[in-house]
Amino acid sequence: MEIVPVSDGRGLDRFIAFPYDHYRADPLWVPQLRRDVRTLLTPGKNPFFEHAEAQYFLARSNGRIVGRIGAIKNDMHNREHNDRVGFFGFFESIDDQAVANALFDAAATWLRSRGFDTMRGPMNPSVNDDCGLLIENNGTPPSLMMPYNFGYYPALHERYGFAKAKDLLAYDGGGSELPPERLFQLARRAAKRSGIALRTLDKRRFDAEVELIKALYNSAWERNWGFVPLTDAEIDHLAKQLKPIVVPDLVVFAEQHGRIVGFGVGLPDFNLALLHNRSGHLFPGILKVLWYSRKIRRARILLLGVIPEFRGRGVDALLYDRIWQNSVKHGMPSGEAGWILEDNALMNKSATQLGFRVSKTYRVYDKPL
């Protein structure tokens, strides 16, 4: 076995292709479009790399690719947290500890040479993308922008010496035509008490609405563990990618006297359509994706945030209530919300009080270098 750094386009093609073979027989794995994966991994296409650097590695045995990993230097994280944490991501491996160890060693060596004292992950490539290792699953495919892995992956990490840094929780909710009465009452009281009004996204003013989200995003999440601000370019990039599947009724703003104090972003869970394009190729697979996209019955609450001075006033209940009602209206009576940090007591309490239940748990690991 040998570990080979990715140094050219052909190597990147192999790096991208490995999961499509690795998970070929797993009905829960969702193949993303290869075009989108390439954009995610490529400097000049993904604005993340304006403040970050990555080196990808492949594990090869007898001429066959048996694993991969990325080592990631995220300057934005280090500036925000004043630490020396480097990251790994895009980890995939056959069930062989020697292969996993060699991949982890390659990433650790690259990070150590750049002065980092801790290796954290998986981050693909950051906390603002899909992150964490799936350790508990309810038997359903991952939702949009959430990761997936085989059940033996946690053991590969823990035998190498990784320890839990933080768990991330995903919640399932819905399934009925109306939100629970408790949610309705909370929302109604919050609106009356705080003078909060709700409105949905105006897609005709899409760029202006994105500017509002930019102003709110970093304020609403700034105190979270591991939080890294998104740059304007990153938010623009994400908005451009998601715009084709945005349903305006599922993007809800909370306003007080014309000032935006919170927002929630729900999306059709497009993974349920991508699930049917096993190759990940744009053509002819996109035809299957478009066909199944008409049958999506699950929403994904991607973001829900409230600025600090309005937390604890029921604004989150207002946003959940409206997104739930509008999801039902668009044929999506159930949904997944998250992720939420395991120790974010306020958000976890709100989710359970509103009738949501933990459906998946993801783990972020640390290892000293």
C-alpha cells in the first residue's frame, strides 16, 4: 500500500470517483453530482480557498484506490479562535485499520509541518459545509448538506486515537398537516409580546434578500462552538448553488418594526432526488433527478437563527411554525432540522418542546499532534 498526494487533474478525478465505487451497493448513500463535488474541492471555484488551503491524498493498494483523505488549513478558523487547529475531511476508507492509519498519518504530517497542534474533523471542508461522522442513524438517507458513512468508520477513528470533541444532533419533525398546538400557542404569544411580523423571501429581489442574510448570519451564530464566519463571497456562492431549488415560502424572515431579527431557511430535501442518480454524472442522470424532484416529501431546515437580544422570546417557534405550515402547503409534511450542537441547551430544548426528536448524531473528533 502507498499514500499518494493528489497533484494533478487525473488524481483529483480519482479522488472524486472513489466514493461512487465505495458506496455503490449502499442504498442510503446519496451520490452528489460530480460537477458539484469538483467545485467544492477546487481553489478558484470555491471561495473557501480564498482563506484556506488543502492537500488531498489517495491510498492505493495493488493498483486499486482503497481510501482518501484531505488535510485542510483554515486561516479563518485560526483567526476567529486564536488556536492551532488543523482539519481533515473527505475521509473514506475500506474496513482496514492499516489503510485508515496511513491516511490519518499523511494528513497529520501535512498539518504538523504547518505548525498545528490538533487535528480535527471530519470537516468537508469546514464547519459551514457538511461535517461530522455519522455515529447514530435512524435508517434513512442523509438530508441535503449532511454527511454519510459506513458504520465501521467510528472504530477506525477511535482506534487511531481520535477522541470526541463535540456531537451534532439532527432532528426529525412533522408528519402531520398542522404543527402541534403548543407550537401554535408559543408562536402566537411571541408575535403578540414582541411585535414580531413574518414574511417570506421575495425571489424577485433575491440578491437583496441574500444581503439581509449576510448581515444576520454571522451575528446569529457567532458564539457557537467551532463557528467560522462566512465571507460575502462564500454566502454568494452558496446562494447561487441553492437558488434553483429554493421555495420562497420556506425562507422566512422575522421582523420587528422593519428590522430583521431572525430568519429560517427550509429547502426541499433534494437528496431524495439525487439518491436515484447512482453515477453522479450530470447526463443523463439529471433527467432522473428532475423526475424524482417532483416527488420530494421531506423538507430540510438548513438554517434557523435569531440575533442574541431576541433569543428566548419565542421567535424560533414563530419561524418553525411558519416553515412547517408552508412545507405542508408544498407537499412536504415532514422534515429534518439541524444540525444543533449537543450542548446548545436552548435550541435543543426548543426542538424537543416543538415535537421534534433526535434522528441522527454526528461526531467531530480531535487528536493532538
